[in-house]
Amino acid sequence: MLATVACLCVSLGSISAQTRESVPEPPARSDAGSWDGTWYHVSRDYKIALWLRSVDGHVEMRWRYFHNGSLEGFDTAWSLQTDYVFSGALGRFELTLDEADAATIRGGWNWRLAREDQPRRETVKFRLYRILDGRTAVLVFDEYERVVGVPESEIPLPRQYQWAFIKASNRQVRWDELPF
């Protein structure tokens, strides 16, 4: 089972020369496990942690991002939004959770960075669902728009259009405790 998860992380997390059409679908959705706890995704370029909890039957999320190369990073806390400064420019990340059930979360984000030389705007709609034994989840990009620069140029859907998240713990683990 562990080998299957490791293989899935590599195949979903670092798709290189493949096109969107040639990327295999992840395993079927699983009702095993629960959302509550700490989840993480690691790529060569960035790290993401998700903290999920159930409050009165609703899923709440906290999202933390850190880019390894540029040192851009932020933490939404439980409000799902944050303002931050990167290279002297104001950034804003807003996450929305549109619906959630026991095994799937649908949502999106709006992410803006107001740099004079290279402004950036990213809008995403996604599905996040658990697979296998419920300790792995896949975030699938259903819609993706990224516009950068002056004049604006649209960047197409990335080849890496699915991210695998691994559940670190059923509890809220600190960022510095995560295995990356």
C-alpha cells in the first residue's frame, strides 16, 4: 500500500512532459478516513499544508503556502484569506469552500500579486477528494486561469493539474512538524 501511495505522489505531483489529456485519472474516490487533521503537498517548487476540521457538521480549512525558490508564502488562518507582502508588492489570497461532504470538498481561490513589473492573477475552481485508504487526497483543477505581466499574458492550465495530498495526522500538526 505504501508503494502505491508513493507512486501516486510522484505521478500526480511531478508531471513533466505530458499533456493534460495524457495524465491518468487518479484512483476512484474513497469514503474511507475523514477530513479532520493535517494534510500536505510537496513539489520541487513549493509546499502546501491544509489543516481541516469539522465544526457543527461543516468542514473548515486553513491553507499555508511556501515557495521554495522565491520565498513567497502566506497562511490564511481559518478565515480562508490573507494579505501578505512579497518583494515589496501586496499579495492577496482568498480561498472559498463551496460545498463539502464526507469525502469531497469543492472550492476555489483568487490569488493576486500587485507587482509593478510582473503583476499576477490566478483564479481556480477545484475538487478535493480522498482516495485509496482515505489518507491520500487529490486536488483536481476543474478551472484554471493565470494571467501575468504587463501587458497581460494568459498562462495555460499547467501540466501539473492534479496535486496529491498526504494526511500527516488526525490532529492539527504544526508547520515545522511536517515531513518536508
